[in-house]
Amino acid sequence: MLSRLRELLWADWIWFPEGHGWADLTDKDGVIFPKAQDLWAVVPIALCFLVVRQIFERTVAIPLASLLGIRDKERVCAAPNPVLESYFCNTSKHLTQSSVEDLCKQTGCSVRQIQRWFRRRRNQERPNKLKKFCEACWRFTFYLLAFFAGLLALIDKPWFYDLKLMWENFPKMPLDTSQYWYYMMELGFYLSLVFSIASDVKRKDFKEQIVHHVATIMLISFSWLVNYIRGGTLIMLVHDASDYLMESAKMFNYAGWRRTCNIIFTVFAAVFIVTRLVILPFWIIHTTWVYPLTLYKPFFGFYFFNGLLIVLLVLHVFWAVLILRMVVKFLPANQIVEDERSDKEETESDDEDHVERKDTYKNGYIQNGHTPLNNNRRRKGD
């Protein structure tokens, strides 16, 4: 039964146009084609990326952050309290009116003390600026190198200039060494992002990022299996064209270089829209969706590949809205850019650390982490 199921799953008519099949991808006469077993190399490559990232952050990113004067704000830690800690971890990180009353009865603390404890506890879980800078620095380095590596691999290819040639002699298109390593490095990097997602900064678009990474891994893997490599390399290059600009804008934002950040972010927004919302749909997807219908009858692999591209396109539209909204915000007032697409955490505002220090030190109101019970004294931050 399993053998029959496998034969049905990998039937030629599912993944290839009529008259073609897996036999076309058999190496012969010194011509090499991509193979499914090649994808196993991605796992050790992804693990290597994780190791290299740790070394890079310690030897490059952290010293660079120090050179740029990036410092983390001192945060006031919440005092140990088993009852509040249990509620925070198991129920909710945010309080309701009824929960505040219940917690006051259980702990004997005032409403202000409960609210202050939860503010401090939430602040403890916020990612610090140094961690965000290191993450952006690592991604900037990879995306920059990947973009120029992709250009180097494609600059001499005829289908780079005439997209219709990506279907010439399909699927009997030989595999170049440069294409092999470009694919393996890209796929390994995105797989490493999935491995490290638990420890990376959790951003506002966390769910969208998960969908993006999974769709990207599936798209790259599938295009490798059925030898859509010419189209796959063009898609990867289009995506790498703007990502390193976004990460560099983040780095300058964390360093406080306002004008440089604004300029780079503006360039990033323009490149993102041109590559993701113009070149991708009207050039590449048109060549993978519309043009093939003049050559072959539709088949499942055709719909599957283009379906993944549409998923990415929808995500790009979502991010483009956030990017344009950010551009509209910062241009008139020339404010510091914060990447609404993927650099806002689901946490409290940055002003909370400042508020906490006020609560702790202003006029000596708080002693030993507790506030005197005085309903007539209302202080800012409470």
C-alpha cells in the first residue's frame, strides 16, 4: 500500500507537463540535474549557520554595537512573588479589573503595587536593544552576501535578461555549481531561522513570518525537486534585493543615527515595492503562471508552485501597507523610523523603563520595592 501511495504521489503527470517526467532528470553524458537527496545537505548547513551566527554575534556584532554606543537601559526587576508569578505565567501578562481585586486579596498588596509589579515583569521579558542589533546585524550580513552571490550566479545567464528562457528545454536544464550552492545556502539559512525562532525576538508579525519562512522553504525545495531552478534563483534574488536594506535601517535605528536610518528606510521602501509588488507579480509570476500555458497544459505542479508564490505575494502586500504607513508617519516630522513590518514586539512601550525609574526614585516615595498606601497622592506612571 505504501509503495502504491508513493507511486501515486510522485506520478509524472502530477509534477510535470505531459510528455515529461522524473526520467528527464537522470544524469547522463556528464550533465547533472538536481536530485531529491541533495536536500539532505540543507540540515547540516542550517546547523552550521546557527553556530556561525553565535560566533559572528560575539566577535563582530557586539563589538560593533559597542563602537556605535548601543547600550541597554537599566530595568527594575519585579520582586519575587509566587502568586503574581503564577498568574503572569499561566493566566495573562495583562490585568483586568476583577483580576486585580482578586490578586490584592491573595497577596495583601495594593492596586498600585500589583500594577507596578506586572509592568516590571513585562519589561523583564522585553528583548533588549543589543539583542535586536545583533540579530539585525547577522541578517544584514547574510542578505547582503546572498544578494551579490545571486547576482554573480545569474549575471551571465540569458534567462536573467529574458525571463521566458527559464522554460527553454524544461525540465532538461543542467545544474550549475553556482546554482547548487546558491540554493543550498538560501534554503539552509531559512531553515536556520525556523530552528532559532524560539530564541529570536518575537515581533508583531510573528505569525506572518512563520508563514513566510514555511512558504519560502517549500517553494525553494519544490523548485529544486522539479528543476524550476531558473525561476527559483530569480525569485530568491528579488527577495534578497531589499532585505539587507531593511536590516541596515534597523541597525542605524538602534544606534540612534536618525537621518541615516530615515534615508536607508526610504530607499528600502522604494526597493521593496518595486521588487516585491512590481517585478515579482508582473514579470516573474506572469512568466511562471501565464506564459507556461502557451507551452504546456496545466498540471498540479504548475498550480502548486504558483500557489506558493501567491502566498508570498499576499504577505508582501501586507508588509507593504505597514511600510508605507511608517513612511507617511516619519517623513513630515523627520522622526526615527521603527520598522512596523517586523521590528515591533508585542510588549509594553519603551517609556516603561523610564516610568519605573521615576516610580522608584522620585522623592523617595518607594522604599524596598513598596509604595506607601496613600490614595490622595497620585503620581505619574501609576
